[in-house]
Amino acid sequence: MPETQSPAPYAHWMLREIHEQPETLKATLNSYVEAQGFRAETCAPLRIWLKKASGKIVIAASGSSRHAGLAAELFFEDLSGIHVDVEYASEYTYRNETALGDAVVMVVSQSGETADTLAALRKAKLAGHETLAITNVASSTMAKEATVSFPTEAGRERAIPATKSFTAQLLNLYLLSLLAAESRGVLDAAEMEVRLAELRELPASVKAQLPEWESSVRAIAERYKTAKNFLFLGRGVHYPIAREGALKLKESAYLHAEGYPSGELKHGPNALVSEGTPLVMIATVDRNDSESVQRYEKIVQLMRDMREQGANILAIANTGDEVVAELATNVVFVEPAREALLPMLEVITLQLLAYFMAINNGIDVDHPRNLTKAVLAE
């Protein structure tokens, strides 16, 4: 994307970068996919790396990048059957390599310079693991030192809270999981064609929905202006998005927020639920996926229980979902999509929530206190 010197016409870089996501998703997609399928020249190294990932993949990452890794764990295991472990990069550095066996190791980092993630990469290389780096900077240290570099195409991200780099990471990881399924013969050509066609439509879908998301979330953030604590809940692949939404609110708006699997709410966190502690519940569903439908039904039942308890619920739901709309205090709607693609829509609404909550609190959202764009020291 061309370099710009001002966030105009937006008030902040974070908001501009949220709105750049249709273009960054398209650019990332175009780097690896063409009309006939995956681009041979850019995907050949990925295919070679995946052949060595027959047993296990370990993903080492920090912060938002680790949340992308948690989503990738489900992408890979559900699509290809490859076992995935996701480690905090800072903890991986101190792991006993004996337990990792012949795993291949993937590091995920926006900057490609994150200190603990770089240390994890170097430890993996020293132990003889084949490595792959997903970064937003193709010339970064991680990209150069890994066996294979798999860069996103999000362009420079100036705001400290990760937005467009995160959705680009999700896209790269989903593409890699599709390649893994292809290499194992799990997805046939017809199914792959359908999934790639869905991806080609994704940037336009995000662009079409962004104005309504911004309008809805701006109004909702005003209603939650006095709230100081939030609980974010999601099941399956939506749990990492709940965690990412909570992280965005912490770093952008200086508010206490925690992300939990929805099924864990009654195992302790429920004691915190009150009118003054809103629940942000991801309640989307892929009607063509029976497991997604089961998760959705569980979430709807939890919403009923929480409303009886007096909870204040902000739901992220599919457009036209009257059941969730009736149960929730406030709703942000996203268009229906395949289960694996819904996180890329949901997270943008949560990025907007963090942005507007920060603005309401008078925070310089592009430069939150105590944070830097790249953590260069542990």
C-alpha cells in the first residue's frame, strides 16, 4: 500500500488502519492466490515446509499474534488433522526440547523483531527444527532467519494497537491450513475452489459492512462509557477473538477486560457478572456447520441464563438473528460466513469498540501509555 503521512480523513491512525482492512486482506490474498488456485511461486516454499509438518506444529507468539495462533490451531486441526500446540514465545524459550520431538516451529510477529519471539525462533533453529515466520515486514530479522518466510501484506501499521496486521495474520494462517489440507489430500479440488472463492469475496464483504459497524459501535460505546470492567466470551475459534477483543480494550482504552471460553463463565468468572460489568458475547453461527450450530445453541442458552441473572450483554451476531437480538442488551451484526471466516469479521467490530471506548476516555489511542509497537526487550 502507498505510504501516507496523515491519518486523514480519519481522526487517528487506528481508525484509518481499521478501515484499510479490505485493501490489506485483498493484497495479502493476491500474494498467494490467483484465479487458478494457489500461486506456485509464492506457495512452493510453504508446501515444502508443510511436508515436514506431518506430526506436529508448534506456534510461538506473543500478544495479538498469539491469539491469531490460537485460531490457527483450530484451522489446522479441523482441516488437516495436524496437531498444533500454541506457546507463549516467552515460555517456549524455556521449554525442554525433548517434549517437542520432531515438530516444525512457526513464529508469528507483526514486526518480525519481537524479542521473545525472536529468541524462540533462534532456539528452535538451534534445536534443528524447520521454522516458518509470519510477519508484516518481509525484511525483518525473523523473516530472514526462518527456514521459510510467509509475510502478510498489511503495509506499515502506525497505531500501536494491532488491527490490520492481525486480520492479515488470520488470513495467512487460514491459507496455510488450506495448503496443509491439500497436501494431505483432505480437501478435494472442488472444495478448495469453493473456499478460495469465499476468500476472494471477503475484502468486499468487509468493506460493505464497515460503515454500519462503525455507526453501531460508536453508539454502543457511548452507552458503555462508564463501564470499567468487561468479560469477553467465545466458543471454538471465536474464543481467541474474545481474547483479542479483551486485549484491544485493555491496551486502547485502559479498561480491565478478560477473555474466556463461554463454557468457563459459570466456573468462577460468573461471580463478576453484574449490570456494571458487561458481557461481550460472540454469538455468530455457520448454519452449514453442525458443530458451529451446537456451539451457537450453547451460547444462546448461556445468554438466557445471564439475562435472568441481570447481565448487560453486548452480542456479536449474524445479521437477522432475532433470537440473539431479543436476548442481548445491544447487538452488532455481521453477515453470515463460513465458521473459519467469521473471526475476521467479528474482530473488526471489537477493534472499533476498543477505539471508541478509548476516544470516549480521552486517550491518545495511537500511542497508549507504557506500550511500544515492537517489544524489543523481554
